Amino acid sequence: MRKLGKEGGRGMTTRNKKIRAGIPQGVISRLPIYYRSLSELMRRDVGRVSSSQLGSALDLTAAQIRSDLSYFGSFGQHGYGYRVEELLQHISHILGLDANYTMVLIGAGNLGRAIASYGNFRNRGFSLHAIFDNNPHLEGNFLADCIIQPISKLEEFLEVNPTDIAILTTPRAASQEICDRLVSCGIKGIWNFSPLHLQVPDNVVVEHIHLTDSLLKLSFKLQEQSQQKADSEK
Amino acid sequence: MRKLGKEGGRGMTTRNKKIRAGIPQGVISRLPIYYRSLSELMRRDVGRVSSSQLGSALDLTAAQIRSDLSYFGSFGQHGYGYRVEELLQHISHILGLDANYTMVLIGAGNLGRAIASYGNFRNRGFSLHAIFDNNPHLEGNFLADCIIQPISKLEEFLEVNPTDIAILTTPRAASQEICDRLVSCGIKGIWNFSPLHLQVPDNVVVEHIHLTDSLLKLSFKLQEQSQQKADSEK
DNA sequence: TAGATTGTTAATCGATTAACAATC
DNA sequence: TAGATTGTTAATCGATTAACAATC
């Protein structure tokens, strides 16, 4: 019924895939988790893994993992499982990690500085090439191999230096305005740490990390948990 | 059919709620967003808001917001909407923000330091009362009003000082072991920044922030977006 | 009252899971 | 071959949405 065939690019074999009509958010969220887990297996020199092994390590069902992967192709072998290195390479490709991304950081506060110094990105093709902050005391300082520049230089810089991603660690009150400026400079991806739901056009993607939201979720769950405990002790 | 009645505590009126048998994850994720949005309306002195106004500000449907809230009670007024201050107070209560939480931070690297210095928590009842790191050069240093202590003192400290939440910003290789130690000291909530799926017993809640995962999602979406663009230009 | 918006139900949509033929 | 595990379908489960009676 189905044809077997080689797909182009680096000799990866891909047989079939679900009709690519938008990958569900849940699947997208799990891809980096698979990537991380497989990287760890590589480090530990594990050559082979099954969907059920992966599942029990990640508290997911084996069926879900297989179903997720099937959106992109079939990467395993019947009766055997997955070769770790091969699957990792596929997922790496799916995530777009063979591309290189240039990034700018806006907001060199505590969080901005931590992110700029966080090394884990550079090795994976994300390179920070400019930092902006409107605090004149920071201007001219070096941080993560970049000179901190005033935000007024933003447009000038982006015009000359093609940039894929802007990291936004500005105070809430400034974020939407800066976001608008970034968008009109043609930025296509925003990594938003500012506690604000940004308004952007359809063709710009935003991925956010809202620290406080996460802590509030923890608070909710703690309360829920202690409620359950109290209920069961009745 | 339904009874109207007063609920205890601070004179909040709550009429009915969906059978509380586990709140869906999606609802839990949106509660902090509502909280944030309502706080902003408070700051702007907006007294009243409808589900459709809230929805359009947050890119959610009005029905979803009403449905989410109905898990906890009915806080609005027919034909009028919601009083901002009242709804904020309800959500604040739902999230467990009238409690006070004590926290310890483990790992005083870039990220740990940024989080320790991030002020937004303290005002909401989350207070950091100890910081641990196994780097002897950091030992004794002050950070966010805490002395950095060696990790070997962890158990000793937790025994004497009841602690609700541990913030984990340790390197991947150390995290699971430290997590186990925290759990055996009775910690019930872990805010995990370490790029690792932690194994914990059922009665411990983990809320994670995986920076790299988030950036990889952004990478995926950027690629998906440019794919779509390419396809539509054919 | 007329107008507006809630809270809730039923309908729809989508995601997860169980099951199994295919097959290495 | 016998055993194992995939990829995929159908069944199930759960979440979102549309619609509307209730009602301020």
C-alpha cells in the first residue's frame, strides 16, 4: 500500500508521514524533551531505545511517543526499537537545529545577564550578537562577548545585521513597544521573558517564559495536593 | 434548581462549581495568565471587564474563560461582566496566594543568582530563606539577603527550617541526587530549572522551566513558519 | 423594560490510548 | 522461526466552542 523511498538530505530514510497540516502544540512541546532524553542516552553510550523505555523515563505512554514521531516519518525498526543516534539526528533536523540563528538580547537586567551567559545555546547554533539596554550605566560594558548598546541603536543595528531571534527581558511596561519596533525591523521570532502577552502579527512567532506564572502554577498545585491529602485523611 | 448561598471566608460569594475532581492542566496554566491580566487592569484602574474583553486581550475565547472560571465558582454578574478587583481576589485565593511560602535555592550559578535577585516573588508571599552551592569560592557570599552555604548543610538546614519549595538550578548531572535529598527532607514542591525530567513520588509537585526546550520550540516554529511561507509562494 | 453578559449544556473538535497487523 | 516492537487505525477520552436560557 505504501511506498518505501529515500528522502533527500543527508541520507536519512523517511518512509511516510501523517499529512503535514500543522503539528499539534503538544507534539511540539514534547520534541525538545525527546531531544534532551536522546542526547543523554548518547552521552551514556546507549545505542538503542524502545518507545516504552523512553516513555517510562519521561512519564509518557509508548503509544504517544510513537504517535508523535509518526507526524514526521518512521524512524524505528520493527521488533528492535530506535537507534539512538539516528533518532536524535532526525529530531535535531525536525527542530531546525541544522540552521544557525542569530539573536539579540534586549534588557540586560538580572535575567538578561543570566541568559546571555547561559552557554547551552551557542553550541546548538544560537549565537547572540548584540545586547541592548537603556540604562546608561551599562552602556559600553561587555557581556557574553557583546558590548551593551543603548536601545536607541536597535533599528540601526538590525538593519545592518540580519537577526532571527530577539530575546526580550525588558520590564513589562516597555515590552510591547520594543516588540513592535522589533517586528517592524523584520524580526521573526521572539523569546519573551517579560510578563506580558505580546501582540504580534501572524507571521511572527513568540515563545514565552513567564517565571511568575510558573511559580503561581506551583503554588496552585501545592495547595491542590495538600487539599487532597486533607480530604483523604477525613 | 441551584441554591444561592454565601461561602465562608472574607465574604466572597460563590454559588456553584463544577465537581472538583482534578482541574485540567490547561485551566491551571491559564489561571496565572488571568491573574496577570487582571493585575494589569487594576493598575490601570479599570473596574470592570467582560469575558470577551479579557479574551481578546489574551487571544482566548470568551467561552473558554467563563468555562475555566466555572471550575471554581461563579464570580461574574449577568449582563455586566466581572468586577476586576473581586475576580482578582478570587483568582489570587484559588492560586493559593494568601499562603506564605518559604523557599530555598540550590545552585548559585548565573541562573540561580538571577532568580534569587528577581524581586517579583517576595511581594506575593514567596520568601527565599537560604541558598546552597557546592562551589567553595561562593561559600559565605551574600546573595539576596542570604549567605551561600555548602550543599552538605542542606539536610541540617531543612530540619530546623520548615521549607515549602526548593528552586533547583543545579547542573544536570547533580539534579536528581539533590532532588532525592530534598524529597527525603520533606520538600513538597520543586521549581526545576535543570534540564532533566525529575523522578519524584506522587505527593511531590514539580513545576519546571527548561530554557533550552523553550528555545528549541521557537526554532521549530520559526522553521514551520518559513516552510509555510515558502509553500504559499509556490 | 431592553440590552448585555453570564454560567452551563450539548455539540464539536482534537488528542491520547489501546490494540494489532506488519515486519525486522 | 519465535519474539519483540514498530507504525497506524479505531476507540476513547477530554477539552474547547457554540449556543442559549437565566438574569442582572
